Amino acid sequence: MNRELLVTRVGAHWFAFDVASVEAAVDAPVVHAVATRTPALCGQFVHRERTVPLYDLALLCGIARDGEGAGTALVFAVGARTVAVRVDDVGELVRPAGEALQAVPGGMDPVGVLRAVTLTAGRVTGVVETDALVARVLRAEEEAG
């Protein structure tokens, strides 16, 4: 893989997403609450004339978040589904060489959304598999009933 990655931060954790899989990054979206039993669902917002559910990446991955600011919504269209995840910050674009991507260390990805790890600016960064992330969103919906 020698694709461009968008580096993001959630709490003290760094994640990277294949730029080709990110439809948009929406800074501080206006989120409307919805009645739900899915804890990771923050609400929904309108993007390009579509109502998009927004999920908290911290809650999906079981990690702590810094504060409760609006953050940034990363929008993904996978098949017929459009979903977004909330991250705290969006950073730089990087293009790691194939050998810079390493296997995910045991215990680093308990929910199964990472495909690799790499170093960005000296930080260990989890490279997210978008299809696995959307599958995690769907599982969270099913678990909530």
C-alpha cells in the first residue's frame, strides 16, 4: 500500500484513514439528537442533502476522549450506507511506504477495525480498515436492539 492516509486524533490515540475512503471531513457539524439505544451514536447531521448518522469513534473503539467538543465528522459511503465518525482533530496527510506499515500488535485493536499500524511524526498510528469500521457501526446498532 502506498496510498495517502488522513491522520486523525481521538483522545491520546492516533488513527489514519485511506483518503480514497473518506467522502468528506466536516468540521464541527451541527448534530441533532436522535432517540437511540446505541451508545456510540452521537446523533445525525445533514451533509450534501443527506441525513448522516454520526458515531463516536472513541466509544466504538472503547477509548477515552479529551473533552466533549464538536470535533470533526469523517463521512464514509460504503455500499448503500453513508455514515460518519467523530474524531477530535484532523491532522496531516501522509503517504507511508509499504514497508512502513506493520502488523497490529496484540491487544491494540480489541474491536477489529485496524488493518495495520505505522509511525507518523513519531507516533504509533492505527490504520483503519473502513469496511471493518462500518461493520463495527452496524454491530453496535444490532447490539443496541
